[in-house]
Amino acid sequence: MEILNIIRILIEIIMFIVVCAAGIYVIIYIKELNSGLTKMSEKVNDIGNDIKPVLNDISILTGKINIISDSIVKISNDAENISGKVMDKIEEAEIYIDAVRDAAVIRIRSFMNLIHAVNKGFRVFYKKLN
């Protein structure tokens, strides 16, 4: 039984490390996406500053910048949705792993009880014979 506890603990440690690594990967991916969006926003602002002297109609320039910033907001919202979905899938995986672990523990305990009952039965039978 002690070996099963050790195996269970090792499996939980491995699952924890995998979940942590996946979380770190998601955070790094979101940070890279955020820095890319920041660079894109900076480039858009630079382009806007370069175009201002050339354009006479400021309303056209403002409209274009609004469209670009709306696109950036949509991209950032999509990134948030994706990260939320990833977290949901990780939680589903944790629940599934817990269910599998619990089912395995129940079956192992049942098997151990069966072995114990058979062993005790043979002992009683052997004592009755002697």
C-alpha cells in the first residue's frame, strides 16, 4: 500500500509540474503576443505621426487610426478568449485525471481486499484442517 501511495504522489507531482509548465507556456505566449501588439501599436502611432503633415483632412486620418485600434482591441480580446479556453481545457484535464486516479485507486483497493479475503479464507481453512 505504501508503494501505491508513493506512485500516487509521484503521479500527482508529475501532473502538477505538467500543469505548471503549461501555465507558464500560456503566460509566456500571452506576453509575447502582448509585446507584438505593443510594437504594432507603436508602429501605427509612428505611421500616424508621419502621415499627419501630408494629409489635409484630419478626419480621414482619425478614422483610419480608429479602425486600426479597433482591430488591435479585437485581437487582444481574441487572445483573452483563447487563454480562457486553454485554462478551461487544463481544468477539464485535471478533473479527468483526478477521476481516472480515483477509479484506479478504488479498483486497486478492491483487488487488495479480495486478495486479503482469499488469504484469510485459506488461513482459516488450513487451521480447520489441522
